[in-house]
Amino acid sequence: MPIYDYRCGKCRHEFEQLVRGEEKVVCPKCQGAALERLMSLTARPITGTMQSNSSPPLRGSGGGCCGGSCGSHSH
């Protein structure tokens, strides 16, 4: 059951909707049916372990997509 992002063509309200099968989606604000499905970012699974707030974040050793300075993943 995917969650989609929509924009209503009538009132321009943007919202998310869990869609089951062939379920018809309408705008929760104005009940409009002329909807545009928007591109949405996909969630990436979290890997690794959580760090306590008392220690500084680990930094990568360089290379990769961000030069290793983002600390969001290991290189």
C-alpha cells in the first residue's frame, strides 16, 4: 500500500494519501478529483548504530558522493 503525494487542481492543496488497490482519491479540503500525483522522495533505510549526543559524529575518510564529510554514511 503506497503513500502518494498529490496536488489538487481545483484548490491547489497538497496532501499525502495511502492508496489501497483501485481506491479513488479526492482532495480532503475541497473533495476535488482533478489531482496531480507529485514526485516524492523515497525513504532510505537507516543502517549502522546510533551514537549518543555526547560524542561528535564520525566522519568518512574521503571519496564517494560527498567527499566523506557528510557523516551520514561510511565510505
